[in-house]
Amino acid sequence: MGKNQWVTNRGDKWAVVGEGNSKATSLHNTQKEAIQAGKSIAVNQQSELIIQGKDNKIREKNSYGNDSFPPKG
């Protein structure tokens, strides 16, 4: 399993950052573009995508790896 990917606000841009990294993997003009890029990386690395809002609060989490608590049903 790879590093979790974070979508976070960086000034007037949106960044995709690997967990534990200070440098952004990529910068985007919109949050939507950053989410698409982060999802692609998370799927490839079988990790989680954590999306923060402009207020830096976690808005959403999506798991693309081995989820220890998969949905039932």
C-alpha cells in the first residue's frame, strides 16, 4: 500500500501532496482537477484520498486500497 494522498489548498491553487511530504506532487487551478489527479495516484498506489476544504477541514475520504473496514451489504 502506498502513501495516502491529500488534496489541500495552497494559496490560489489546489495541491496533491503525498502523506508525510512537504512538497506537492502537483498543483492545479481547481479543486476538481486536484481531486482527479489525487484519485488517479491513490488508485495506482492502493491508498486513501483525503480531501480538505478551503478551511483545511477534512471534507471527504475515499479508500482505494485494502480497506480494513469495508462497507457491508
